[in-house]
Amino acid sequence: MSSTSSTVIQAMYNDDDILMDAVKETRAAKYHIEEVYTPFPVHGLDKAMGLAPTKLAITAFMYGVLGLGFSIWMMNYMMIDNWPQDIGGKPSTSFIYSMPAFVPIMFEMTVFFAAHLMVITFYMRSRLWPFKEAENPDPRTTDDMFVMEVSVNGNEKELASFLEKTGAVEIKVTEKH
Amino acid sequence: MYKFSKKLKTFSFALMVVGIIGIAWGFMNAPSTIEESKDTIAKQFEAHGAHGDADAIDAHAKDAHHDAAHDEHVFHQLQNRPWSALYVAIFFFMMLSLGVLAFYAIQHVSQAGWSIVLFRVMEGITAYLPIGAVILFVFLVLSGMHMNHVFAWMNPELVDPNSPKFDQLLFDKKSYLNVPWFLIRAAIYIAGWIWYQRRSRKLTLALDKAEDGDLTHYKKMMGASAAFLVFFLVSESMMSWDWLMSIDHHWFSTLYGWYVFAGMFVSGITTIAMVTVYLKSQGYLEFVNDSHLHDLAKFMFGFSVFWTYLWFSQFMLIWYANIPEEVTYYVQRFDEIKVPFFAMVVMNFVFPILLLMNSDYKRLPWFIIIAGVVVLLGHYIDVYILITPGSVGDQWKFLSPEVIGSALFFLGLFIFVVFTALTKAPLKVKGNPFLKESEQFHY
């Protein structure tokens, strides 16, 4: 047993509503939830687990501003600086007078940057990359089962019977590295 | 049951009194002869001179366009000023309740689960519609009787082939744009809206008293709402051509109905949110939680963006195509009324998008109030810009007693009617099968 490993109980549930109630009860009983694995995003689970609010939204805003800035620079470079063109008699030597035509591009770039960079940030924060080995303890959590992992501090029996009462259909004690 | 507080009632009466004074000032100061109108303009130029703009007066005095036709034109514009200000206020507050009525009908047709606890607030706001729409109709009749020249096309000389003012383009539109048919159409729209407003109110009150599980009224409500929405989509579009677009009678835009609808909808939803926050602050609506507020604020945010999208779409296509008869509309607005024109975009787009973007801020009542006040002011300016350049031209004056007075008078009337209607029925509906879902609604 290495020094970083710890004993955890994995309680398995077959319904997201039961899981939500179990998470609330477990937290109320002052047990420490390590992680919850679900086959799909469960609405409100982060709040029930007491996780800190996500900062992803703020990064999305910043990426959007970055995309807006980039598109302004790009359109100015393409259409005004590098190769001014006369399109429909519109003045092509002034950014501000041609600006209405650039607004759709500015909008699309804002969305493009915000969406793609946010997804990439999400993958990096969740340590996900191609060919990564799955971390979920049981393959069934990708299908129809929910697993709540609770850390054990010498109270194995008591914890197991508590979790059984919250509606767990299967309970497993295991070492985690 | 809600009780109309004395303080708010006094406040609404005070608004009406101040408003009447402003409106009266506007009518008394409008010129009644061309001579008076010339005086007013001359005074304006003297005032300019005091600012050290002497060259401009000289240039203007020598200007050849100072002929009789021009004098008459300016005279009509100055005469229009109090009428136009009144029309902006009449239309804006009618539009608030009409927007809410459409939102309310959508809730019924879509069988929305979240909004049931807000139904009585919406019904309170739509109670203004019969009054507001009838006042508007009276205004249109007065215009038809040539009491004012807000609708320049109503002038019979313009369609008289023997008149020097004959306007071929307007003559071609005569079969649609003529006073009797215009008023008949207005009467049809208004009758349809009032019918649904009355009917829906009757049905929800009946549903309140119905036995448990009796859904006959609920089903009737769904049918009435669906019928209304079909009627509304057509009548709203035509209403916007008739009552707003015809003021600039040579100009046309195919997107206009949607544009007016977007402004109407976002202002209506903002009004629902603000009335809800007010009632909650007075200790009512304890069953409305912050998730309901959150959803209203999401709608405010979303429809502000939607409005901007339409505002820009209309502008960009016209700007890009650059067809003379279309661009004049924007040239006039850029030249003559630039500051309100762009201030409105900031208030209706930049401000709400930055203020209401954060999810947590959408649940803070005072954020909703701040955003709501700015959005409503912004859309008031929007309506002002839809109407004024066509009726008053460059003689517009936004911060003047008649504009502020008209707004305050109808705000007072609106508050009085809406909160009186709120006292008439319990603030929570009964009998709706989704009521429980709405009460437990959480994000």
C-alpha cells in the first residue's frame, strides 16, 4: 500500500433522483464524498456535492472577448490594410465606415473562440485527452449506474450500513491509488 | 389578496398630475400660426448665436430655402411636437401590456410549467390593454380628423392629382392607406386583442372556482390562447405597418413587424419582472422564488439580444444595398437624431448583456430593477425614434416638458390601472394542473 492510497466505499445507485438524495444525506451526516460518477450530467449535482462554482463561464467570456478582438484585427488587416477592395462602392479605406459589413464576422469569431477554447479548457481541466485510460471505477457508470465514492476513516461497517439505507443497490470497499 | 398601498396610489396620481401639466405646456407652446412658428425658430437661432455661432445664423439668413413652403413645413412639425410626444407615450404603454398578453398566451399554449405562479401578475399588466388600446384608437381617430399631422399621408392634398402637392407614390398606395380603412383595421386589431384579454381573464377566474380536476376551463383557455396567437402574429405585424411605419410613408422594411415585436416583447417581460420584484418587496408573492426571477431575467437578456439582432439586420441590409428610397430612413436618423439613436443601442444591448450575463446576477432583485429601468427607458427612446423623425423631423426635443409629461402621465395611469387590477383576484391562481410544478420550480 503506497502512501497516497486510501480506502473508499463505492456505493452504486440505479436512479439519479435516489443518488441526489443520497448525496445530500451523506453530506448532512458529515461523510466525505470523494467523487460521483454518472452516465450523464445530473442537474444540480455540483451544488448538492458542495463543489466550488465553475470558473468555466468566466473563461468563456474572456475567450469571447479575445475572439472579438481577433476578428477586428483580422478584418482590418484583410479588408483595409493589406488588400483594400471596392465592394458595392463602400469605402474600403476606413475600418469604421465598413464596420457594419464586418459585424457578422465579428459575431461568428466571438462564438467560435468562446466555444472551441472553452471545450479545450474543459478537457485540460478534466485531464482528458485521446487514448486516455478511463478513471471510472465500474464500466456500468457509462451505461445506467451511478457510483458515489465515500472515503473511509476506520468507520467501514457503520458507513456501509448507512449507505445501504440511502438506497444503494451495491456496495464495494476498495483501495484507491 | 393584494392591497393597493396608499403610497403607490398617491405616487401614480402625482405622476398623472405632473404629466398633465407637461402635456398642457406642450400644447400651449405649440405655434398656432406660421408667424409664431417663425418666431420660435428665430429664437432658436438667437440662442445659437449666444453660443458664438454667429456665422451659422448669417449663412442661414441668406439661405434661399427660407421660403414659404419651408416655413409651413416647420410650422407643421412644431405643431406636431406635443401630439407626437403624446403618441409615443400612448403607444409605448399599450405595447407593454400587449407584449405581456402575447407572452401570457404563449405560456398557455406551450403548457409551460414554470410560470403559473406569475399568471396573476401578467393578468394585472394586461388589464391596461383595453384602456391603452382605446386611448390609442381615439388618437388615431383624431389624426384621421386632421387634428394633427403625425400621419402625413392623411393629408388629402397628397393624393389629389390636381394639387401641386400630388404624390404619385402615395396615390398608388391609396387603396390601403386611406383614413376609413385605416381606422377599420385598427378597430379589428384592438377588438381581437381585447377579446382575448377579457376571455382569458374570465377563464382563469372560472378555473379558480372550479372543482379539483375539472379541466374544462383549462382546455378552453388553451384553445382561446392558440387562436389569439395566430391572430396576434398577423395583427401585430399589420399594426406596426399602420401605426408606425406609415409615419414615414415612402419608406418600407419587410422586417419591421418583427422588429417592433421584439421591442414589445422584451419590454413586456421586463415589466413582468419589475412588477414581480416590487410585489415581492412588499411581502406578496411569497410563492415566487428566485428561480422564477432567474427565468424572467434570462428572457430579458435573451430578447434584448434578439431585438439587437433584428435592429442590426434591418440596418445592415439597407446599408449594404444602398437603395435611395430605403436609406433615407437611416440617413435622417444618423443626421438628425444621432445621440438618442446610438444611446438606445447601448441601453438596449450593451447594458443588459453585460449586466445580466452572469447567472448569479439574474437572481438579484436590485440588478433586475436596474437593468429593467434602463431597458424600458431604452425601448421608450426606440419608440420615440420610430415615430418622431417622421412626424417632427429635426425639430425633435427629447428632454422637453411635453415628452417627459406624456411619459409620466401614462406611466401614472399604467401603474394605477395595473395595481388596481391586481387587487381584484388572489395573487395565486388555482386549478391549473401544472401549479405544483411551478411552485416547486428550481434551477
